[in-house]
Amino acid sequence: MSKKVTPRSQDYSRWYTDVVQRAELADYAPVKGCMVIRPYGYALWENIQAGLDRRFKATGVQNAYFPLFIPYSFIQKESEHVEGFAPQLAVVTHGGGEKLEEPLVVRPTSETVINSMFSQWIQSYRDLPLLLNQWCNVVRWEMRTRLFLRTTEFLWQEGHTAHATAEEAEARARLMLDVYTDFAVNDAAIPVIPGRKSDSERFAGAVRSYTIEAMMGDKRALQAGTSHFLGQNFAKAFGTQYLDQNNQLQYVWQTSWGVSTRMVGAVVMVHGDDQGLILPPRLAPIQVVIVPIGRSDEGAGARQAAQALADDLRARGVRVRVDDREEYSPGWKFNEWEMRGVPLRIEIGPRDLAAGQAVLVRRDSGEKAPAPLAGLGERVPALLDDLQRDLLARARAFRDANTHTVADYAGFQRVIDDPGGFIVAHWCGDAACEAAIQEDTRATIRCLPFEGQTGPGLCVRCGRPAAERAVFARAY
Amino acid sequence: MSKKVTPRSQDYSRWYTDVVQRAELADYAPVKGCMVIRPYGYALWENIQAGLDRRFKATGVQNAYFPLFIPYSFIQKESEHVEGFAPQLAVVTHGGGEKLEEPLVVRPTSETVINSMFSQWIQSYRDLPLLLNQWCNVVRWEMRTRLFLRTTEFLWQEGHTAHATAEEAEARARLMLDVYTDFAVNDAAIPVIPGRKSDSERFAGAVRSYTIEAMMGDKRALQAGTSHFLGQNFAKAFGTQYLDQNNQLQYVWQTSWGVSTRMVGAVVMVHGDDQGLILPPRLAPIQVVIVPIGRSDEGAGARQAAQALADDLRARGVRVRVDDREEYSPGWKFNEWEMRGVPLRIEIGPRDLAAGQAVLVRRDSGEKAPAPLAGLGERVPALLDDLQRDLLARARAFRDANTHTVADYAGFQRVIDDPGGFIVAHWCGDAACEAAIQEDTRATIRCLPFEGQTGPGLCVRCGRPAAERAVFARAY
């Protein structure tokens, strides 16, 4: 089977799908819009989960599990929420061979059912804050789907917290966005822009939504994680109240926040190239592949050296695989592991062995260099750290090179078409202006960034005074 | 809030529900038959997952994720399978506001959808064996539900493997039952009986089903895990074929195997007592709770000593919690942590501190003894190991004391009523005899055990020659 993928320059969208399928990250399920996550993709997701879960728990969050099915009436209790989600619902009407009295919704997100439990569990200020998270599947009916990026069913984590004060809830929403940023930058090597969503992009039912936005390899934006300050909207809809220190009933203040299997798609699109995936070492299921060269007797020494090096690396906590399969040629294996994005390849042939060395090949730069076998195991972790750092630097340089300021709206319209990328420009805050820009250019406000040159100016479209700048882009 | 539970002797079923709710393992969801797994219960499940997942991976199994929704037509492809599962299905008829062309089933188990993918992925003998597992939720419509033991939605893992030969598949089915047995005995401290299911208790679509059966505290049996040799039933229904070494198309041979959140219920019922849960140290979310005694100034030294001991234990990999909350009395805390089944409690009061000691209280035996603070951290892991071993020994002694042989069918009927428990007796292999025994006594064949006195004899009911003995019991 040919493992070649469509070049990015030819058809980026096709390149993405080719890579996801040929690297065996995922496949199409028999049900339209659904996907199967294959073992290599799932191992990547497990590493994403581990990196996030550890960070969540360090902030005091505990995992729990809430039911898949939500009574239809729950979804209707928060008016913005039902408006946002009603068109996307999958509905169970029959169970155990009978028509149900009330149809059940397959959860698109769990604010409603979680509030129905919070309202029972929370009695007094002593029960607050309540900091929960769940890892689960959710379903949102989608017309146009794409593996990992937009599927009818996807996996995610959804955190849900309840607090005594607005300030504490707001701080938690921001803290979880910091956690996402830290994960994206340090584990996924994706330089994200944290900021606030405009009202039109707010989560259905939230007071304020925060986001981390990343630039993909085609210069389009992808929302990689969101965190919402829900105010008391759901608390009021579900009667989630507590007795404060003065014995007064108060509604709780809430947050919710989520990262999904979409993050896998982001990793593919930020780092990958025409040879396939390039995985950041911290997330790579296999960080180092060792390929001994030479068949049977001739290669026995190389295979032995490969195993010894692998044992050494495993003892240092490196995820390593020796590919000593006899039925494939070295060239085939090199292509295969490049397609799968393994950060570092180590080749050991009989001549290398005689010279007491191995050949190291970096997946990111393709750089190929001999290295002495003696002490190699000790040097690999530092090499992987270098590679991790370089991937982040490269992604940041790419993003910065493709982030533009413009002199006026004509410039905006020209630049968004060619060369494309992010445009940082002042916005007056008027949703009508935002809609007009989207209508004219297909670019949306990705966020109002927390950092950068955010002082006042004039709106790029209407010229009215604008309090802050926004990041505009065409987005996934 | 009173934390007292109904005594087991008064109402075992009520005791179980009380413990699950008051120890905050789980709660009822708003949708009938569904449950919410609370943080303490989920932490226990996470430890169960970790113990199983590690063992699966050591046998070469990889995790993946298959879709929640299955086309209704898939379920119908294997005749026994549809017959077994049709009455329990939840059906999605509407998505995105429209009626679906073909209704979708919410997976009750995934043999069908997994075979639809296997038939695409498997081409040649080189692709075999394929050893996959997924951790997910499944839905089976249930009329009479009980937290963890039988709920409409539950969490589980389902392993699915495909092999070139019947022998290899059979060996895999048995291997995974061994893995379950090892986990149950060594991590959950539950002495299970591994064996084969009778045909009437076989999984719908399997050739042979294997099971591990455990005795609960009320002497009833609980099926704690199953592993199935599926033969080629699903392979033929879905056309899952491979080209063998001779370039001939062959159907694969398959297995599937699962353990669910039911295991949490088993842990509760095997070890718990009238004070609440008793958790085996290997699964306990909190293995040691340290309670410093004395408020404010008086207790400062004790609090300090508690923190120092906790740091020491954490460094040794012990899951420890210091309960220094000022708003609760020591007595309240003791009850609370007993309810939650923490294996070991360490009390440190000002007088203990002056004497250079702490008081250790074992949750299983209630045994209370002073121990020198110096070097205590070093001794705790061994103490937890002792406790783990003693829990297993106690459960095994209880099971053995309540496992009976009987002289004749009159004896069978008497013993199953009083004193109850397991009866090991010969069975002729005739399903009619099995059904008659169930009709007469409500006891079913739990398994045909692999080990024990399994030689020939006479059927306990009909007196005809019987090749082997069965374990009979009333079951959950």
C-alpha cells in the first residue's frame, strides 16, 4: 500500500485526511459523521489526557461521571442553552422496546444534568467550591464533519465548578484557561493565544467565554480549548443554591471548561509536513524508534545493540520501540515511522556498530548525524527536550510570520485573502461590525487577546473608537 | 446528617444502597436506571482501570475507541446476538432535528461495529492477531436497577481480538480470564472462581463464555468479569476475512471480554461491614488517613507531626490524606473515614506526641495499637500489604465456609434456602435439568469451575451420569 500523502501545497484539507488515515490515527465509522480512533491515535489521546488530568488534579479538581442521557426538559431550562444546542441534538425515543414517555437527549455537554445533581449535593458554603471534571463522549449532530476536528460524537473532558462568589468563579475560569495554555505550549508545542470570545462566539448559556486559539499549517485558526464563566445562569435555571455564613440562600456561581479530541487534529496540523505527522516528544506514543540494519547473521550484532539501547532508554523513562521486523526493508521502515511522526530515529547498521556509533535522524529537521553509542542513552532525553523546544519555536515563528496588522479595511480584505493568516486589528465592540467583517471576508474574531498591544484605537471597519484589538482569522 | 447505615443483618440490600450513597460512591441520576458516579467512587474506578489496563497492555493489547452509535441493521446480522440484545436497546430515531433514515442503537456492546471495522483493517495473516480494548460507556435498558450492579448506562472495558486460528483465540479468551482472576484476587482481594458458563448463560453470539464468580457478603453470587470465545460467528456475519500464508481467504477467530463498574459493587459487598466500606489498600483512593487531635495551639505539634508523616508516606508512594479540619470532631472524622473504608487510620494527639508515638487503627479488624512515630513511615507499606492479604484471606474463609456439597436434591433445596451460599454438585449437562433447578430453587449455574473436584458423578437433580461439577447459587 502506498503511504504517500497529498502534498500540503496541493490540497491542505486532503493532506490532513491522508495523514490521519495513513498514520492510522483514525478512520471513518459506519455511521455518518462518527469516527473510530485507532490505537496509535488513541495512544496520543491518552498522553493528552494524562497531561491535562495531572494538571487538573494539581488545582484540586476531582473526576466524576455523569449520565449520557439527559431529559429533554432539562435542556430547555436555560433559554440561551436550548437555542444553541437544540439543532444539534441526538434524541433517544425508544428504550427496551417501548416508546419513552419523555425523549432523552444524548448529552451534547453536561451543564444541565450536572446542575440537577449540584442542586442536591450543595447545601452550605462548606460544600463549596465544588470542582469536578469528567472524561466522556458527547454528541452534536454535525452536517459537515472532519476526522478529529468536527465529528458527531467526540471525546472530551468537561470541567464543572461551583463557587460562593463571582470573583472566585471568574478566577477559576481564568485558571483553567491558564492550565490549557500551559498544556498546549509545553506538551503539545502549540503556541496558543489566550483571550476572551466576543459575545457572538460565546458558549450558549455563559456570561463570558475564554479560549485558546492556535494557527494551523494552512494559517487558519483552530479553537483548541474553552473555559466559561457561567455566572448564575444555570444555577437559577436549576435552583442550585447554598446557605451562606449568614444563613441566607444564595445561588452558586459556576464555570465549565473543555478540551476535546480536536486537540489531536491541532497537533497534526501545527506540526505535520508532507512526509506525515511530526509529534512533539511529550505526547508521542513512541518517542524513539531504533532500526537495526542487516538481516539474519549479518545484523545480529546491530539487533543486540538496538535492544540494549532500548533497555537503557526505557529505564530512563523514554518510550522506545525497536523495529527489527524482517519482512520490511529499512527504507520502508524509515518512511513508516516518518509518517507516524516519531520524533527521533536511531539507525544501527553493522558498519556503524564496528565504528561504535549509531546514526540519529530528527523527524522535525531531517537532520542526520552519527553519534557514539557509548553514553547515547544518557543523551537522548536532552535531545528530545531540544526537539520539543524547537517544534514550539518553529510553530511560534510560523504564527508570528503570518500574523499581520493592517492600515485600513481595504488592507484587511486584501491580507485575509493573500497571504492569509491572523490579523490583529482594533474592533469597536459592535456585533454588527463583526458580522459585516465575517460576511465580507469569512474571517471571525478568534479572541480578544489578554496580552499584546491592546490599547485603544479605531475600529478597522467602521473607524469608530475601539477599546481593544481582536485577532481575526478564518477558522476551522 | 446521620451517616449510620442499615445493618446488614436487617436488610442487606438496603445496607448496600446506604453504603454506596453515604460513602458518596454514587447517586441516582435524574433519568430512571442511570447513575452518577461521585468523585470517591470514580477514584476507586480509576484504580480498577489502572490495575486492569496495565495488565492488558502487558499482554500486547492496545486501546482504541469505537463509536457509540451502531446502525440497527448491524445488530441484526448475528442471529443469537440480536435475540439476546434486542429487548435491551436504546434507540436514537432523531438527529439534528430530523428523523433518521435508519435508527441508531446506542451500543449495548460493540462486537458488531468492531467487526465492521476489522473487516476493513484485516487483509492478511500479517495483520493478526489484532488485540484491541476500549474503555467506554454502554447502555442496556434495564427494568430493575441497582447502583453499580445493574444500571441502564454503565462504564466498562470491552476487549476484542481477532486471530488466525481457533486455538489461538481460545487461548486468548482463557488468558484474559486469567488476567481478570489475577486482578480480582490480588488487587480487589476477591477470591473468584474461574470457570465456564453453561450454554444457557452464554453470551449472545459466543461459542463459549468464561466467567469469574465471586461470593458477596449475603452469600449470593456475582459475575465479576466474562471472557468469550466467539468462534467465527461475527466474522461470518461481517465478512471479517484474511489471506493466509497459502493465499486462501479465511474467516478470523475472535474473542471479547469485559469488566464493568459492577466491580465497584463487588468490592463493596465482599468487604464492607455495618460501619460502611472496607477498601483493599491496592484500590483505595486514600490508603491512610492521619487525624491530628487537639485544636489550635494545643494541637499544633500533632498537626505538624501529621504533615511530616504524610510527606514521608507520599514519598513512599502511599496515598495519604491528613484530616485537620477544625469544624469536625475526631469522633466524627473516625466515623467518616470508616464509612469510606480507608484501610488504615493514624491518630496523633498531644499525649501520643509526648510519648513519641501514634495510634494505628485497622479498618478491617478495628484493631487499635500504639506505634512509635520514629520509622513509622517505613513500616506502613508492609502494614498495608498485611491488610490486603488479610482481607483476601477473610473473604476466602467466608466463601469456603459457605460453599457446600449436598447428598441429594432434597439436601440441595434445603441448603440453598438455609444456610444458603454456593453449592458444588454434579450436573448432567442437560439444560432442562438446569432450568428445573432454577425453577425449584432460584439458583443458577454460576460456572463449571476449572479447578477443584471435577471428576464424574451423578447429576444432583436427575441422577444420570454427570461429567463434571457445577457451582450453583442465587445470584445478582
